[in-house]
Amino acid sequence: MPPGFATTAAASGFAHFRRHWRFYAAHVAAFSLLCLICAAHVAWGATYLIRHYHWSVGEVGTVLGRHGVNIATFALGRENDRAIGVVIVDETAPIADAVLSELRTIPAVREVRLVRV
């Protein structure tokens, strides 16, 4: 490479950004807005399901915590007009039938299944 090539390339790059700053500013703004929308969706998704479908994440978490079950993932979603909740636990010890029975007593819980993969 000839001497000063890096300086010329950098100057050329900066000149390009200065000429097309509106294009890059619009892209940065659009991606920032997209990130904001995605973060809001994730943050308020559970709250929406709790308010509109009377889900009680706290009750499920309390029951599992009382029995020493480690929650690996707690996901809430919606299918048609039904709220769907999936709890994936880290089964370091077998889950007792008493835990499943207690989960079934929660009014907002419609169905409890134990699936081992």
C-alpha cells in the first residue's frame, strides 16, 4: 500500500458519511425506535395478560418457590382469545405431585401438565 493510503481511505469514508448523513441518521433513528418497541413489548406483555386475562404470575412463582422448584423460563402468550403460559423449570429433583396439585388450585390456571423431555 502506498504511504498515506489509510489516511486517504479514512478521509474518503468520512466525506461519504458527511454527504449522506440524512440516510444514516434515519437508519439509526429507525433501529432505535424498533429496539424501543421490542423492549416495550417484552416488558409489558406479561402485564397485559395479567390485567386482561387475570393471570397471576406471582401465585405460580410462589407455589414453585415454596417447593424449591427453580424456574428456568416463564413465558406468557396469547392464542386467539386464550392466554397461554408456559413455565419451564430446571428439574434438579423430581417434581412432586403435591406441587402440580397446588398449581391446579390457582383460579387463573386452567391446566397443568408435567412433560419430561
